Amino acid sequence: MNKKLADTIWFNGKLIPWEDATIHVMTHALHYGTSVFEGVRAYDTPNGPVIFRLHEHSQRLINSARIYHIQLPYTVDQINDACREIVRANNLKSAYLRPIAFLGECGMGVTPKKENVSVDVAIAAFPWGAYLGEEGLLKGVDVCVSSWNRAAPNTIPTGAKAGGNYLSSYLIGYEARERGFAEGLGLGRDGLLSEGAGENLFLIQKGKIFTPPLAASILGGITRDTVIQLARAEGIEVIEQVLPREMLYLADEVFMTGTAAEVTPIRSVDGIPTRVGGPGDVTKLIQKRFHGLFTGETEDRWNWLAPVS
């Protein structure tokens, strides 16, 4: 049995003990990857625990399910309430939340008959620190460009956060770690920059921020959107455009974003240091504004913090 990370899990509308949250080996999602999920963080703030951009995460869960023709039996508001409930039930102040919806026992066919479709929904919440390490947040990480490309357009929908999509991320991340890097970056089928194994990508040149567009086979990250809005609020120009691989080697600064990774600086790509060799002024400012949302130093003018209580 996996290590117990919390006391309870929200499963199909009920709180159940962690160790009882099990499914059958014939679950459709286990065989075919038919699941959609979210990564969400709760932060302890001076005003109590909050869940960051809860509504947007719950809405994206439903959007991902819609793309895959999975009808969730819960509304956005019900998922929001369940996320708050599981944080409270486990007496957590800071936590990582994993809402997931998946096809259950629907038979062995790849495409189950509508009358056989069974959808399960679970939400776990547990303590989890920096995805790429606390030192990585402070000093930056070393990454490489993977030999694996991201999924081509009109193959699988990269705009959905679906379980099966992450086999691509698994290969990119596995290759990077085997080569001694903290993370891997994927290119699109056109050889242009896409995203990391589980993170969106940002490059800084001459004070401007560049990031690949949604059409670059990326997931439209909620932290990505957060960073874009925070940067523009500081008067920093953010340009969404296709980017060639060599931009990685010429950038002044590079960083990645994601719910798990938060804002993680990149200090080198394929062994080539960024021009500043670590977190630069722009990256540090974005980190400060992002984490300031949870210390009270950054005004939450966008209503991103959803109180747990």
C-alpha cells in the first residue's frame, strides 16, 4: 500500500479513510488512461488557509472532461466545496490537492457504450513541498531538451489535463533524470519550443518575457496565466509567440511555472548557463509577487484566493 499522506479522501461525495480509497483492477482509466485531473495548492496566509485559483482549477477539470466526452456528476461549485471540505477534514493549512475524475468499470472496450459509462470522482489533499526542491526555487535548476516531442496538434488534445496525455511527460521527465538533469523540456513536432514535462516555459530577453502560445502543444497553465497577469501588472511586456530552440541558449533568464513547480528558475539548458547563470532580476520579481499573494505583500486584486473556511 502507498504511504499514507493524509487521513481521508473525498470519493464520490463522501469522506472515506485514505486506505479505503481503492478501485477495481478492471477500471477503464487504468487500462486506457481515461482520466482528467487537476493539481491545486492550498496556502497558509495571515488570513487563514486559502486555495489558490480554486474556481479556475475546478472549471478546467470540467472542461477537460468535456473534451473527452466525460460527463462529470458534479458542478464547479460542488467540486469547489469538496476541495474545501477535504482540506478541513485533514486539518491542513498548506496542501497539494489532486481532484481526479475517471471512467470506472465500463467493460473492456476502448470506447464504452454510453449505457455502461461509470464516472468516479475523487479529491485527495496532503502536504507537499517544492516539486523540484527548495534549493531549485532559490538557485535554479539544470534542464535539458528531450529527444521526445510533445503531442502533435489533432492527435490528442494537449489543452486537456488528461491522464493519458502525461505519458509524454513521463518520457520527457524520465529521460532528463536519467541524464542527470532536474527536468526535461519538450519541443513540438515542428521543432519549436513547447513546454516542460509538467511545466510551462518562460524566457526573458532585454527585460521582455517570451512564452510559447497555446497552439504550441501546451497545457494552458493556471500558474502560467497568473505569471502573465502579475508581470503585466508590473509593466513588463509579455509576448506569446512561437520560439526556436536556440532562444533557450541566448536568453538572459529562463523559468518554468506550474502548480507543483510554482515559479522555478532555470540556470542552464543542455549544459549552457543562462546569461545571468541563475535567477535574474525579472525571475526574482515574479517569484516575489507570486509568493507575496500568500504572505499579504501582493494585493490579491484578482480574487484568486479562495478561503478554506
